[in-house]
Amino acid sequence: MLYFSRWKTIFIWFTVLVSVLVAVPNLFSDEQLEAFPSWMPTKKVTLGLDLQGGSHIMLKIEQADIIKERLETTVGDIRAALREAGIRYTGLSGVGQQVQVRITDADKVEAAKQALSSLSEPVSVGGLTGGTIQEVTLQEDGTLLRFNLTDEGIAYRTGSALTQSMEVVRRRVDELGTTEPLIQRQGNDRIIVQVPGLTDPQRLKALLNQTAKLSFHMVDMSMPVEEAINGRPPATAEVLYSVDDPAVPYLIEKRSLVSGENLVDAQASFNQQTNEPVVTFRFDSRGAQRFAQATQENVGRPFAIVLDDQVISAPVIREPIIGGSGQISGNFSVEGANDLAVLLRAGALPATLTVVEERTVGPGLGQDSINAGVLASGIGAIFVVLFMLGFYGTFGVMANIALAANIVMILALLSLLGSTLTLPGIAGIVLTMGMAVDSNVLVYERIREEAKSGRSLVQSIEVGFNKAFATIVDANLTTLIAAAVLFFLGSGPVKGFAVTLAIGIVTTVFTAFTMTRWLMAVWFRWQRPKHLPKGVRTGMFDAQNIRFMAIRRYTFAVAGALSLISLVGFTTLGMNLGIDFQGGSIIEVKARSGQADISDIRDRLSELNLGEVQAQGFGDPASVLIRIQAQEGGENAEQSAITMVRGELEDAYEFRRVEVVGPAVSADLTKMATIGVAASLLAILVYIWFRFEWQFALGAIIATLHDVILTLGLYVFLGIEFNLTSIAAILTIIGYSLNDTVVVYDRMRENLRRYKKMPLDVLIDISVNQTLSRTVLTGSTTLLALIALYIFGGEVIASFTLAMIFGVVIGTFSSVYIAGPVLIAFKLRPETFQERDAEVEAARPVSGKVEA
């Protein structure tokens, strides 16, 4: 009977009530939430950078800097140790990861090895597990000693430098006063910095790019600087240039008087005499002492303030500076003085950080994306609600109540988990709305079948829910596997889409088997009906007896030909790869007034020598999408290209979105995308093989590969850009297609046990016809939701949604015309299930049986 205990009822509605309370804060502003009672939850869904604006920057630590510093340190240590031991040497030099030195006296080689033994001693790496590594190994060749920097030693130094860099980056970003920046480590040599709401990404990059190694040096007056440039400077000095335009050369002593490590504070202020912006600084006691001593000994001589190998200023020491403080002047702007103070307070980076990926969205575009997403979601929801009401009447009302609770639970879980909602995440919610009714449709159609077979309505409802349960779990688990792969192998918006989709699957199963069942139980006790509600109008599919398998050879041939054409197009024409996979830049700009002049933009950018530059209209007449090919010269060249474009267009155009992917990141993304699709298919194959027979698993994979290949063909022949969101689309199509296939297969498996002598092609036709109403209704609701997203969701996800629409159509086709014929081709027979049933029956203990 349809019975719910009191505690189950309380649990269901308590869950819904808590979900509403947790989701409600998303409807209010932060100022309004401050007035809420203290017991009320106030946590909101975290909006991704593509919705609220901001910058996502990936930094890579330059291992070459680590190696160079270790090499210089090792050379210095060898020189000091041999001098202290009184051992003469020659040819001390370092190249690559090797330092070599020749001992002049062969009898002193052993003494030299003893003096240098500390270099090759194991170094403790600390940590919870402890352990040691050897940073330097020694090779002896007569009087020539070679010291090699080990790879594991370099890796250890790189990891330590990355940890130190994260703290420096965190201090620098915090100094900007931004809200809730995210700074996290990725891999062994990268840092991700996400700063929501940032309006000036160029300033952030400038702060993060600078190593900020500050030092104070005396100016070498032993020879004119021009003579040092044209000839050979003293061994103890080097030529450095100022930050002026044009740059001024200085001959600077290599030995530093004081370094930035001794700074305890730096502030931007104004010179009281000239009213120019300056930076005041203060040393710690050790630094103050060394600075005072140096200035006392060199009154009347100029000294240089050097930042990252550039001379900021070179004042003359008029009198000893003994207070431990001073000021730096260098024709700063107010913002320049502030930024330098930030850099000095935060400390120096141990190595250069290079921007290898940048994704910046302006706040205006973010708000536009929110508006488009909300509009598309609302229209998609209306379509689904009306569709369910039209086909199911009273049952449709229950499904729509469950759908509303489903969406509220998704928002509540996103809020509780602190997950980030991105624009693809909104697409995930819209897709969930289309697919959420699938569980209800499966249940309703089962109930209708049981009622049609002669069962009472109450028995039909019970049996319908019980029979639909396994199908729903199987179908949704395949999509969940695809979502899990997306989460673990994806990044940024793709990961946000995966989280939303996975949460939607879990809440869908919950609402279908708790809320919908409870609503139906209440309706049954209240109305005491004898028959199905009159509003259920899916009986129109019952009279259908379509011979699907009769034309299987033709459909299989057409599908094979289309797949072959897609593969040929893929190998000959190639994909229109986005910057995620081949590197380069995408810039979306909007004219500050009037319409955009695309031809003028092309002309202006063609003069910058950036290679192939494309400019095309994007959305409204004022917006333009600019694509710049990957630049030769690595990661820094990509950033230089963006700077040049900004300088050329910023006066007339607002930069709404900037995406830059360097060659290192694009190679990693390509690798992870390939692994993601392969891993997803393998995991699903194993699951279906476990749940069904091997023929079913093979059929599901062949049907899915057909869908993937044709989707790739769509990208090839329409020239749609293939990027990270395209991978998300393909994996979701895999999940949806398998969802559909599993539902049909589940009915086939049931009928194989029921009709053991029926020819396989006839049995497949019966199974497809029995699930036809579910196939049409689920496909239609999903398509309606996706079409709303395509029309109203904005240009940014239009290609993503188009691929999804195409995937739903071909996924429905392949579930019938690919998955079915494969079973016939591989000779699936009922005997398989007869043998299994006999084994199960033989293993069952003998006992009295009570018929239902």
C-alpha cells in the first residue's frame, strides 16, 4: 500500500524546508542579509568569475631561475670553501646543471674534496614523513671536480620556492583590498589566482609578474659607464639601466649594501618639498645598522636603489643615514608609488612567475550573463511545466512540484558546499530541469502500463515505482560517471558544470522517489480514485507498433556513412580548435559609444605584427570578438600581445572579456581532455558490463561512439570552435545517450525473460515501442529546455548548447537504431537469461511462497 510513516513524512518536508531556508539568501543582497536574524542562514551561492566579473590567472614558476640561483650559490660556496682552505684552483664555472673546478695542485685534490664535502651531503626535506635528498653529486676526473645539481634537488627547491611564492602572492593580492581572493597550488610548479570583482586585471598582473628583489648598491666610479659598455667592466661591477625613458646606464657594484629582506615597512607618501609621490621605507635593526655604516663610509658618492635589475634612482649620499629609514623617489605616479609599496611590503618572490593562462571577465559582461541565464532558465522551466501539465494533468502537477523542490535543493547544496556557480553551471541546471522529469515519466508510464494490464490503481502505483527504481538508478548513474570524470579532470567553468550536473542527478533521484511518491500517496488517500486521472494523455503512443528493426540495415548504413564522413572530415579538414587547445588569445570588446567598426579594428591590429588576427561581430552591433593566434616566443609573448592590443583599442572600446592560454597550458588541456573522454567511456563500459551482458555493454559503447563521432562532425563541418566547454558538451552527450540507451536496454532485458521464444528483432521492436512515450517526452522536455538556453542564454554558451541539442537528437536515434541492431549482430539470445534464471532458482532456498 501507499503508506508513509510519520517520520518519513517529517523527514521529506524537513529536508524541503531546510533547503528553502538555505536557498532563500540568494534572493537578497548582502546589505539585506545583514538584517536577517542570527539563526537564519546567510550563505549564498558563490558566483563564478564569468558571472560576477574578475580575473583568473595561472602563474608558472620559472624553474630556470631556480637552477640559475642554485648554480650561482654553488659557485660561490666552492670559491669561499677553497679560499678558506688555502687551496689554489682555476676554471671555476657553471653551465646548465653542472659546476666544475680544476685544482691546481694534484696533491691537494683530496683536501679540496674534504673542504667541499658539505656540498654533496644529503639535505633533510622535513615534513611529516621526514627523509633526505641529495642536491649535489660529485664526479672526479683527475684534478677536475664536477658538481652536478640533481633533478630531485631542483624539484625540492622548486616546490619550496612555490610555497614561498604563494605566501608572497597572497600578501600582494590582499594589499589590493579585494574580497575573498582564491589562491591555490596546482601541480608542482603553478599557482592559480582568482580575484572576483577585479576591474583592473593589468594592475594585478603587473604586481604578480614582478619579482620585487630590492637591493642597495654603490655606483662604481672607477671608470666611465660608456667605457664599461664598450669595453669590459670590472669583475666586481655590472652595467644596469634605469627605468627612465630613454634608459640611463649605471655601472653598479655587484655587492649589495642592504637587501629588501631587511625591510619591515614601506608606504606611499608625498615629498614635502616637491609634493611628488615617493615611497618611504624602514629597515629592521640589522638593516639599519648596515645601511648607516655604508652611508657613513661613502658620503659624497652616489648609490643605486635597484629593483629587479633596474635602477629606480641613484641619489648622492649627502650625509650618513642613521635612522634606519629613507625614501625612494623616481618620478612615480600615485598608483605607481602605491604598487611599489605593496611589492616591498609583501616581499620578494624567490623566482619569476610567468602568466601562462588568463581569463578575465568585466563586471558588465558578468551581469549580462546572469540576466541571460536567469531568463533562459525561467523560459525553459515554463516550457517543461506546461509540457508536463499538458501530458499528465494531475500527475504533471506532482512532477512540477517535485521539479521546483529539485531546483531549490540544487541551490541549497551549492550554497552549503561553497561550490562556484558558473555560466555552464546555469546550463547544467537548465539541463537538469529537462532531464529531471525523466524519472517522473518513467514512473508514470510504468504505472500506466500496470493499470492497463488489469491491476488495481493502488497496485499499479506500488509496482510502477518499484519497477522504475532500478531503471532510474542505472540511467542516472551513467550520467553521474560522466559528471565525475568532468569534475576530476576538468577545470574552472567545466568543473562548475560537473558539480551542478552531479548535484542535479542526486536531487532528481531523491525527489522522484520521496516527494513524488508522497504526493501521490496523499492524492490517492484524498481522492480514492479507481482509475488514472483523465489528464494523462500519453495513451496516444500505445497504438503504435512501429517496426524499427525492419529498416535497421538502412539506418545502420546511413549512420555508418555519416560517421565515416565525420571521421574523414576530422582527419582532413580538422577542427576549429579554440585557444584552450592551441594557445592564443580571445578578446571581447564593446564600443564605448555607437557601433563597433570591425574593419578599423582589423586595420589597427594588423599593424601590430601579431600574426593572424580575426575580428567578427559578436551578439549586438557594438560588440566584437577578436582572436589572436598563438605567439612565437612563449608565455611572455602572449601577454605582450594583449598589452599591445589594449594600448591600441582601449580608448574607444571597453574590454569585456580576455582569455589568454599559453602553449604550456594548452598542451596540458589537450592531454587532460583526451584522457577525460577515454576514462569516461571506459568507466561506463565497465558499469554496463557489470549490470547487463557483454553484448549490451558493447552495444552501448558503439552507440555512444557513434554520437561522439557525429558530434565531432558537427564541429568540423559547421566550423564551430572546439574548446573546453565542448568537452563538457561531449561528456554530457555521452551521459544523456547512455541514459536513453539503458532505459531501452532495461526493457529489453525484462522482455527477454518474459518472451523466451520471441525472435530478437520482434522483441526489440516491442521494447522500443513500450518505452516510446518515455523517449519522446524526455527528449522533448530536454530539447525545450536547451532550445530556450540556446535562444536566450547568450553568445558565450551558444555553441555549447547547440552541440547539446544535436547530441539529444542523435542520442535518441542511436538508442534505437544503433544499440538495438548491435544486439542482433552479436547474437544476443534469451538462453543467456534462461540459464541465469535457472541458476538463481536453483540457489534459492526451498520455502513456502506467498503470491502477491
